[in-house]
Amino acid sequence: MKLSELIQVITPLDIKGNPGINIADIAIDSRQVKPGHLFIAVPGTQVDGHAFIPKAIEQGAVAIVCQSLPETCSEGVTYVSVADSEQAVGPLAHHFFGDPTEKLDLIGVTGTNGKTTIATLLYQMFRQFGYKCGLCSTVCNYIDGTPIPTEHTTPDPITLNRLLGRMADEGCRYAFMEVSSHSVAQHRIGGLKFKGGLFTNLTRDHLDYHKTVEAYRDAKKAFFDYLPKDAFVVTNADDKNGLFMTQNTRAQVKTYSLRSMADFRARILEEGFDGMTLEINGTEVFVQFIGRFNVSNLLAVYGAAVCMGKRPEDVLVVLSSLKPVNGRFETIRSREGVTAIVDYAHTPDALDNVLSTINEILKKPGQCITVCGAGGNRDKGKRPLMAQSVVRASDRVIITSDNPRFEEPQDIINDMLAGLTPADMRKVISIVDRREAIRTACMMAQPGDVILIAGKGHEDYQDVKGVKHHFDDHEVVREAFGL
């Protein structure tokens, strides 16, 4: 694509050089620049991309988009200055990769908990309806049935638009995408056209980045403010922020609720560890999911599918066939009758939800044993709150490691234990080694007990000092159970 055509989607302040040159690809990381590339210099949180303009040119960049022109401009290189280069990346990437969201319907899911489950179930549902679909999620990206590994909930704009471009080129009709607060704040979704947006809930998370709950909430809300008027929103009326999110949206708003009047309503008729019988908008359906929080997730899926033009009865048929997402309330049963549940819950609210579900179904004298840790180099303020949540709702608790990153595991554990009283400590032990913690829980458990292993879910690694070591909660449980 010619640079002159590419920059039509932004507002240049100044152009130095020849705008008629051809651009072979675009990059925001100078290490990925090759001959013929456009390099966009973005002022990042850690380093300023402007410092790497000489490196990008050395690697073969023929054009630079930046906020401030270098004192000396290299001959044969075209420079385009803009007011905000971070905001320019999304529109440039979207246009370069063929404006993919003009060719497929993109649905975004945001909120603290439930994003992965809802986006993945919508992807699975619409594939069952016979459509080619794409998925951008924490667990894995997919182009129809082909997995594409992922490292972030929402990739950088260039990676994201390259992926969406491939989906469009391969004939996908729909794409379902988790939208993180980081991606909104950092303009990673700039230039994308969404056909729909879903809001799940909002609780404390990512305060290491956003600093305040209000800033975190407002980043989520900005996604809905950004939606066009021909889009739809399905929002959770049971969350106090559900209607706040949609105050300034131009999209058509629908609500879902388990507690009050809403466009999409559900209630639990029966539940067990194998699933639930629900009533959704007056019709009974059995689903292979457990827990009130999952009813909310399924209701969001149902509402979105109906908003996308599917008949309610057809949606319920597919809903009854869907299975839980990897690492989201997954059950593993021992031959002796112990149930282990592997779940990604890593916030106080998510732990409350999972444990309340377990305790509603658990038959006494069965006990709930929880294995839980907190990630390193993240919001420290939630650590004691997480410990309080698990102690409040468990009979026995083992505090352990969960991706310590560059912190000492024992320091993280101490931060969690600091939230507990001497009375709380009588049911708590701490074991730094996560494998030993899980094995210990499995040895402690008696037939009829339930073990919750929280925090990592689908992850198959432990992040220690910048190195990802293979570690899978599922594997450790099965080994301890002798399965």
C-alpha cells in the first residue's frame, strides 16, 4: 500500500519526504522492522519509541510516523508527524490489513470476570450454527478451527489487525473478542468497528496499572461510548455498573438479569456438580455448567445471539450442548469420590463467586479445601482481600504460589496472610511450592470433599524471574488422584 493512501485514516501535522512510497508492512517494535516497513514511534509506559527511530531506519524502515520529528531527518525516509502516535496505530493497522471489520461482524466482551467464557461460548455457538468464526481470547486465538497462540487478552493493534485480516481473508463471518481495560486505555482497539458489545461485571482488578477503581471503570465504559449507533449492547443489570456503562453509548441497549426485570432473564431450577436446569425467558433448558456466575455468563451469550438475529429456541438448543471453557470451573473427580475444581479466579469477587457456588452444591459433611495464591508484580492491595475471601468460605485453606514473577513467593504469601486474624489462621497453612500445595490438598481430602484450585485455570506455566516453567494444575491433580 502507498503511504499516501495509508495515512488517509489519520490527520498528519506535517509530512517530510515522499508520501508516494510503497509500504511493505508496519511495526511498533524496531526489532521487527524489515526493509520497506513503516515504523510508528509510540511513547510507551516503559520506553519511548522515538528513541528507536535510528534503529528502525538501520533495519530498513522507509517511513516513520512520530509525534516529534528528529532534529536530523535521514535521506530517503519519509516522516509523518501526528498529535498522538499511540492513537494513530489502530487506524493505520486496520486500514493496512484491509479494513477487516468492514468484512466481518466483530463482537467485544468486557468486564472483570466472564470475558473468556462468554467470548469462547459465542464462538463455539456460531460455529455450531454453521458459520466460520474467529476468536481473540486470553486462552487462545482461533481462525475458524485453527488455534493461534496468544500472550495478551487483547494483542497490540498490529498483531490484532493482522489476525482480524486473516479471519476476513479466510471467510469468517463473525469474530468474538475479549476487550481488556488495558486495550481501551492504550488505544489497541482504535480503528475497529464493533457490531456489538457485552458487559459482564466490574470488581477490583488491574489497579497496578489503572491506580484507582474509577479509572479502571472508566476505561471499560469508554468501550461502550465508542460503539456506533447500529451496534447493540447487552449489559448486566445485576451489576451496579451495568447501566452506568451504557449512559453515553449510541448503541441499542439490552439488559440481562437473574434478579430483576430485564430483556433476558434466568433462574436456577436445579443444580449439581454435573450441571443445572435453568429457566431462560420462560423456557426450561439443561446446561453443563455450574454456578450462579455461569448462569449470568450463559444469559449474556443467549442475549447476544438473539441480538444477532438468532431464534431464541435455536439458541437454547445449542446452549444445552456447550461445555465449560478450559480452566473455568472445570471438574476432575477421583475414583474415591473427591471433586477437584480448577478455576482461573484471581480476584476477591471471582473467588467469592466460585466458593459460594461450591458451598451451595456441597453436601455436608463434605468439606471445601481451597488452594490459592496471588500473582507477583500486580495489585498488592487485593492480596489480603483474596485470603479473606477464601478463608470465609472454605473449611481448610492452603496459601501458595501463583506466578510470582520477579517477587519472592514467600513475600506474596505474607501479604495474603496479613489480612487474616489469629482465628482465621487455625484453618490455614502455607506451602510455597504449588505442586506440593495441590498434592497436600488431595491427600487431605476425604470422599465427598471438594478441592478448589484457584488462580491459574488454563495456564500451563509458572512465571518465575522472567522464565515460564511448565506447570499445569490439571496435570498435578490427575497425578495426585492417580488418574
